[in-house]
Amino acid sequence: MPKMKTKRAAAKRLRRTASGKLKRAGGWKQHKLEKKDPRRRRALRAAKLVDKADAPRLRVLVPYL
């Protein structure tokens, strides 16, 4: 059986935690930052976990991550 290919776009956007969950960057941090409160901008830096319902679908895209 040949190796599965990793979807490179997904690999660049996802990381795996020590417990095996998938971690992603959050949105809302690209533009129009002047009107956002500094505390809100700081909170948006933090990574989020991929939702439990979406994780199986995304694991197929990055089988070796």
C-alpha cells in the first residue's frame, strides 16, 4: 500500500498537541485592529483547539502530523 499524502495547506495551519489533539490559529486578527481593545487583540494570539466534531475530518488531511 502506498503512503498517504499529507495535504500541505492543512499541515501549515495545524499542529498536534502532546495529547494528540489538533491545534489551530484563531481568526479575527488580520485587519481592523485599531478599533479592537488591546486585551482582545492579546487574547486572539492564543491558539485554539480544533472542535471535536471536525477533528476526524482534519486528521485525514494530516495523517503523519
